[in-house]
Amino acid sequence: MRLDDVDPTLLPSLRFAPVLDLENPFVRWLVGAASPLIPGARVDGVVRTTARVGDVRLRVHRPKNPTGAGLLWIHGGGLVLGSAAMDDRFCGETARETGAVVVSVDYRLAQKHPFPAAIDDCRAAWGAFVTRAPQLGVDPSRIAVGGQSAGGGLAAALVQRLHDDGADVAAQWLFCPMLDDRTAADRTHDEAAHLVWNNRSNLVGWSTYLRRPPGAPTLPPYAAAARRDDLSGLPPTWIYWSDIELFAAEDADYARRLADAGVAVESVVVPRAAHGFEAWARDTVLAKDLLRGAREWLRAAVA
């Protein structure tokens, strides 16, 4: 991929985009060890506190004017890096602009805790959120699940699991989600050298999480959201991807399959944007427009 492929308004921000050699074992260890040290942020008009459910840490963002809605948010990082703290600004601004109480999950990373640790942590966080909803001023029937990148993939898998458990999820909110391990298994994607998140990193993320080469004929339920055959009955969905990122085909396919299964889907395709641009180029017009529309959709979905 060439810089000429990217929207020119994003180029000044590309220096803030992560560039990591995850094929290097030392780098994988380092980013995993450093992830808990990522500093948080505070947003005016939002009270941020922390909580625990068992060993799972949560960050709770409560807006000044809550509406009774809620969002369980799951951070990205390819399943091997990141923490809930890195999304504090995003979660705080989402809480302030939608009126939803946002609970962000610090799930265990795959270097030490492969599948199903992360999805189990997210399930525990959902249970705690629903249980504590009355104290938070949240209507349990108005809680959505969302996430970005690997967190978007975990969010989609969690929604499937909650559906099977008979839980009531108001909506799913998926930002450039990492849904399908079979993308990593297709090494022809390596040649494209996608910016920010390429298929070599994708292979590392999925292999570390699954503890097996990706692309096996079958996987356990909820290991990779795109592997589920029956998507009927899932909640209304907002999903975005970029037309030049690695996940474009798998995200488009998942959106199509959701719609074919009768799910109400709003798909947003952002042209010429590298993966996760709304995080590392959040002050650009392109990112602000995406986030404005996403939050308008969420506000209506949990109304």
C-alpha cells in the first residue's frame, strides 16, 4: 500500500499511528507488559471511576445528564495489546454526547491468556453492568455492545453469546472489527502491506489468541465472530470499515450476512482511510464526521 492511497487529510496524523513488528517475540512481550501502563484521560462533563468484577477491571464513564442508556465498550489492539484506559477520551466523549453510561472492559490479553479468556472477561463485564444498572441509572434493556478492531470482533462474538444466553442486547456498534481468522490464514494479503494493521500482524494476533494456526476448518463458538453460520435474531447493527484496510472484505461480508438474516444494519464505508483512523487521527474532519454519525445512530438505537 502506498501513501498515495490514503486520504491526504489523514497523512499528517499517520506519524501517530502505531507501527509495531509483532512478529518479533520481544516486541510482543514488551507491548503486552506496557499495555497496563497506558495513561488514561478525563473528559469534561463526565465522571470516570473504576470497578472490578472478579479479576476483570472496568472503567465507568457517567455523563452529567444520563438518559438511562448504556454501552459496554471493548478496546482494540489485535488481541495482544492495549487497555481500556487508551479509549478514555473516546468513551468519555461518547458518554457526554449520547447520555449513555459507558463501561469499558480491561480484558486479559492473549500472550498470557488465550481464548476464551478475553470473551469470558467481556461476558463477566456484561453481567456486572446489567446487575449494577439500577445503581448507575441505566435501563438494562437499553445497553448496547461496541468495540473497535479486535474489540469490535470481541463485541460481535459477545453479542452472539449473549443472544444464545437469552440476554437482551439493544444494539451492536462495530468499528472496523476484526472478525475472521481466515483473513490471516490467506497469506496473499501480506503483499498489500496494509498501513497500521497488516496481515503479518493479523496472523500474530489470531495465532496468539487461538493458540493454533488460523483458518482451521472449525473453531469453538465465539472464537471468531465471522465463523457463525446463523446470524438471525441479532440486534440492530452499526458497522464501519475503510475500503483500503485489511478487514474491508470480511466486514463487508459480515454486514451483508447480517442483513440477509433480517438484522437491521447500517454500514458505513470510509474511502481511503487506513485502519482505525478515528483513533489516531481523531481531530481530522473525516474522523469527526464518522464519530458524529456513529454517535447519532447509537443515541437513537438505545433511546
